[in-house]
Amino acid sequence: MHRYKSSLRYPKFAAYSFVSKRFSHLETAGPLASLLRSRSVVRFRGPDTLKFLHGLLTNDVRRFGEPLGERTSNLPTPNLPALSVPPMYAALLTPQGRFLYDLFLYMPPRPEAKLDRNGSGPGSNSDESFQLFADVDATVLDELLQTFRKYRLRSKVEIENVAEDFSCWQRYGGNLSERLLSAEEPEAASVGWGGGVDRTGVSASHGVNLGWHWFKDPRLDSLGFRGIFPADTIPPLVEADKETDEQNYLLWRLQKGVAEGSTEIPKGEAIPLEYNLAGLNAISFDKGCYVGQELVARTHHRGVIRKRAVPLRFLSDSGEEVEQKVAPGSEVKDDTSHKKVGTVTTALGCRGLGLLRLADAFKGLGALTIQGCEDVKVEAIRPDWWPAEWFQEHQQHSAVA
């Protein structure tokens, strides 16, 4: 159990824990940090860990087994590794290529990549088994564990629920992402500090339990930083008045068109490329076979994605944002043809995410409405991180529609 709740621990910031009516509040309030209670942590441990996961997941997890390389860091401290491997985003699919679960994979720092506890020399290279941690959707945790254990067969890998020991956090906001991720050196960005700071001292005071620290979100720079930390500690750089409810992180993601978890990406139904997992660095098209790979590869090489998950804004006839009037599962229709354009998959306040036909999604304000609630207009927003070819694809579809 976590020892505190954000709104109780920091009453000064409690007023910000409700969902803001306008996203601009988040743009100016950062850097914010949220404990992600929607995520749990599992551990894969044993000599067959990489081989086991490589045959299942959409991304190339062999990267975690590669040598750390020649580069050394200027931050050698007892509690922050000189070298670390960034996390990876990946998914487990059904044999038919439908989405099941998403995972953020983290490799704990290797002992030889850090100084020892006294800071007097390299850490000892212990004989402990290779291990990877993953943060996963907490609502499907038991089912996820059963699924991975079903695939394990004779592989030498342990799959453990360590949710009582570790928590997942996100650090984000308009005042954080663009500035820190573009201007700072990698070592400084990894702990969220910029130039002009005694970086060795900063890292020494802000590493947690010998090595746990923030990483760039492996999906998009604009999503900020992500990490898992011991459950009985507060992560570094979490300012007392900037810890906020997870719903604000959800709002941040929705505005960028990023779904997460087995509810927002419907389990057993969603086609990964329609939910933009390739653009979010979750899929390797070079790694070879994995569960569901055939359909993903065929769809990718065909190059035609007619529907995609896009951010939505819900408005009144006068153009004002409307709150709490749209539920997940609501149908989006073209107000002129009355044809279904897509479905709202996630909704929070005046923001949402929908799986829409690209040929109809961006026709302009007032063109789309909610079925059965025609006074609510739907504005689909093209995210700025979308590759150019996705938009060209939309233009081509529109031209032949």
C-alpha cells in the first residue's frame, strides 16, 4: 500500500487535482508529477528472460542484452549509474494481431555501471539473474500474469508481481518537456536538471535506492519523463506543490492523442497500427517473428491505415467547450451525411480520444457530432507528432472519397 495520497499530503495543490477545463492550465503549471495508480509493476527474471520476451513482444528487447558501450558519464555516484539503458515501449498481441497489453520495460542498472555504496570504486558484478521490470495496466494485472505464464512453458524465467514494492510515476507539463528534452545534455536530462548546476551533487542527492531515476518517455519527448521507484519513497524532483492527480496526466495524453492501457486500447479488439503504436516506438519491423506479427507486418507494408486514434475536443454549437457530456463508446457521425465516422474510446471532461476514419475526421469544426447528442460538436485535432506521410495518407483518402 502507498503511504500517502497526493491531495492529503499536499493540500496546497489539492485544488489543482480536479480536471482543468482547459488544457492551457497544464501547459503553464509544469513540471507536474503524478503517481500512476493505473499501472502496476511486474518483474521478469532468469537466464531466458530476453529470449522469452523477444518471441512475444512487438519490440526488439534484445537491446537490453547489448554491451553498454564505450561512452562514460560525468555523473559517477554511489546511487546513480554511470551508464543506463533507456526503457522500451512494447505490446503483447493475440495470435490474430489484436492488442492485448502494453508494457514499459526497464532494465535495472548493472552493478559494474555504478560506484559501490562508498563511492570508492566500481560496483561488484554479482551473480544475480538477469532481470527486467515492466509497468503494466493494473486493471488487467492478474490476467496479464496468467497470459505470460501460459507462454512460459519450459523457459527459465520467473514472472512476479512486485506492485507492493514499486510504483510508476510520470513527470510532465508544458514547462518541462520542450525545454529540458531539447536543450540539455543527456545525463542532465535523465534526472531533469539543466546547465549551471553541480550535476554530480545533484545526481548524488536525487538518485533513489542505488540507481532508480527518471527516463525520457520512450514514446514521445512531449510526454515528459517516466520511471519506476520503490513504493516507500518519493521520486527525485517531485516538487511539493506540483504533485497532482493522475487524471491530469490522462488529460495531457489525450491532448496529444496517446492511448495507454488495455481499456483505452481495447483489449482483444484494437489493431495496433490504428492506435499509432508504430509512431509511438512500440513496434520493430526488423526483429522477426513474435505473436501476432504476421497481421501487423502485412498491414504496415500495405501502407493503408484508414482509421486512427485522434485527439478530440467536445464543443457546444457556439464553440464553447462542454464538460461531462460524452461517454466512452459514443458514436461520432458526420452531421451532413449522418454516416458513422468513428467511436469515442476515452473521454475526460471536454477532451477525448476517438478511433475515426481519416477521410472524414478533419473536415472542420461543426462537421462532426455525437450520435444521440447532436448539440455536442466534435473537433478532431491532428497531433503535431504525426509523421507527414500519415497526413498525406488522409489527403489521398479524402481525394477519392
